[in-house]
Amino acid sequence: MRFAVIMAGGTGKRLWPLSREDRPKQVLKLIEGDTLLRRCFQRLSDLFDHRNIIVLTNKGYSDLVRDNLPEIPYDNVIAEPAVRDTAGAIGLAASVLSRFDPDATMAVVTADQVIKPSDVFREVLKDGMTYVEKNPEALITFGIQPSFPSTQLGYIKLGNSQKCDNCGNEIFEVDSFREKPDLKTAKEYLSSGQYCWNAGLFVWKAKRILQLLFENLPQTKQPLQKIKAAWGSSNQEDVLGEYFVKLPKISIDFAIMEKAPQVCAIRLNCRWFDMGSFSALADIIQSDPNGNIIIAKNSEALECQDSIIVTEDDDHLIAAIGLKDMVVVHSPDATLVCPIDETAKLKELLGFLKTRGKEKYL
């Protein structure tokens, strides 16, 4: 059976003050009144039965996720009791799925990405699942066709391609994964045509990824097997709380993808954005004639240019005069004002607030 796993545990500190420790970026209503999580779910709805869509999130976000996705069963939202990187989260999901379906095909997506058009994404994801079902030892990742020489993203170098019956897209061997490059190297990657951005989207058999985790990270075997054995029982949460914290903090790329055999990739030729900062809104929201990105039902911008103005409060008026290349973000108890090119310092600012005893704003 085919399952989709939505990774929805990120906090999104670079979207403060809208995102908070108890309100992550994936539940912010930034896209035409929709959340990133909701858009992700909608992309999957035509491919998967709602009962086969699983969401992994932090323990403090589970109620927010359930409120945002009332269509999926209550138990399909899995709350991680501690922060572990993607290897642990994926191992948890694979353990749960393989308990109920030993031959489960597992598509892993993230909740904080914008992907357009959705039909292209669905066709590529469907091809990935078709290929894995014919080649159960394979791991599929999806490479985004680069549109500019990014220095903030990892890259996948593509090798030889092959056709797959009943697939509309070519399947490429993965030669290597590359870390974030400098600008010169990124330009070389772009001009070569051999490289794609690493989107962190995957398809594989649940039992295969568990096998590779146990081989490459032996310390994951006992915790994940204990969790799997207890899943669905009366002590499920107690066992999860006891053993999940024993999993190592490491990404699935470092733990498995960079060293596993039979890693393949499919090109995803569409608009793709990682919603990690306010400046990314310029890629998904139509600007006004003066280049301003305004997400506010009640605002007045006089002689403002190339600025970002955001509030989720329909009754709150934001009035601005003469702004240029600035960010103004309003929330009920905090307001951010800074130059667009200084938003990278938001994590530093939040650390400063914590040292000043202002944790209630975090």
C-alpha cells in the first residue's frame, strides 16, 4: 500500500514574530489564507487516501496540526516527544507503517515548501512510487531543476538515466550529493546541466529504509523495534517517550542517502520554494506596482517601495510612509521592523530576547 508522510516539525525562527515556539511556520496563513501544511496536504489528496496520510510533528504542535487537517484520522498525527533530526523521524514513520503493512511504499514530503504546479509534482511522485515498487531496493530522491546559482541549497549530481515502464519521467542514477557551494561553484553546477537542488523529498519501501538505518546506524535498531512492537497498544506513548530520545540526531542525507546503493533521482521541473524567510514571500506573492509584498487586509502604503508588510489580524491597520527595502511584520504582542537584507539576523535577535528575559515573546 502507498502512504504519504508529511514532515511538519520545523519551527521557522526566521518568520518571527508570526512563528513562535508554540506556533510553527507551517500553520501560518500566508498563502491566500491557507497554511503551508494545508497546501501540502492538498497536493497529496488526489494521490493518497486520507487514511494513508501521516503527519510527523513536534509534541507541542499536534493539536495545531489536527485543527489544520481535520480530514485525517486523529492517530495519523504522530507527535515526536523530543527533537531528533530527519533520520529519527523517518525511522519512526517507517516503523509504524511497516507494523501495519510490511510492504508499505513510503513517500516523504515536507510541510514548509511551496510547489507549483501541483499536477507536475503529483506525476513525479507517482513515478517515484511506481519505480520503487518495481525496484524495492531503490531509494528515490527528487531534484529541483535550478533556476539560479543558489549558495543556500544542497545539490544532487545526476548520472546516467533510464526509462521505467509506466513512468513518464526519466530515472537518474545519483552520482553524488554536494553541500551548499560558494557562488563560483554554484554557477558551474548551473551551467553544467548535471545538477539539481536537493529538495529533501523521497520515496522508498519502509522496510528498506529501516534495513539501511539498522546497518548504518546500529544504535537505532533497538529503539525503533521497541517502538514498533508497542505501537497501537496501551503503552504506545510510554514506549515512544522512553525510546525515541535514544535515537541519534542526524539527517537522513548524512545517515543514509550519501552512502546507500541504488540511490536514484527524478527531476522535478516546477516552481519550488523553501518557505524559510520573509524574503521568500516575493517568490509566491504578487507584488503591487511598487514592488511591495503586502499580506494584510487592512493596510496603507504611501510612497513605499520593495518592502514586505504582513499581519494576520484583519482588524489591525498597518500604515507606512516612505519605506524602501524594509520588513514590517505585526503580531498581537510583537512587531518586527528591519531592512530586508538584515532578516538573516533573526535567530540572533531571538537569542538576545532570551538573554533579556523575554521568553514569553518567543
